[in-house]
Amino acid sequence: MALQDVVTREYTINLHKRLHGVHFKKRAPKAVKEIKKFATLHMGTTDVRLDPKLNVQLWKRGVQGVEHRLRLRISRKRNDEEDAREKLFAYVEPVIVPTTKGLQTVVVEDDA
């Protein structure tokens, strides 16, 4: 896999196992960190940006009520800024699905 290519994939992330044993008041902030770590691992870029809608999705049940599983769309995009450290960045946004059970990783075809 060439790191230069721009790609979009949909993943289901199991936050339940990543937040096991985390103090109640630190669950949502830890979930944000774990999603960034997940995106870094799968997209190979240290520059990870989260959609504001994802933040709302994570925090909607409060600091300790983080959902067990989340469906995420992670896009690797080109960084057009002049003095960017990296050529690519990962953009993470939530996908609203009725249930996350049994969903596989899917490559999304972008028209943009």
C-alpha cells in the first residue's frame, strides 16, 4: 500500500474494550484519544483531525456514557497548507447506522 494515495474507509471501532477499567470521569476524553490512536494506526498519519459531529456523538450521553461500538469513516486526505509537516492527514467522522453488529471494514468510493 502506497502511503501517497488518498483513501476513505469505514471502520467499526470497539470502544468498550479500549475503555475497560477507565475511571468514569475520564471515559469520553480517553475515547477521543483512542479514536485518534486507531486512525493513526490504520491510516499511517500522525495528523488526525476529528469532525465536530464525532465529538457530539461521543459526548451525547455524558462523560461516562460512551457507546460500546462506533462506526467511523476515516479519510486520508492531502494537506494543502504551505508549511505542513506531513503531506497527508486523517479526517475522522461518525457514520450513523441503526446497529454496528456484523459490519465489516468497507472502502468508500469518493467522487471528490
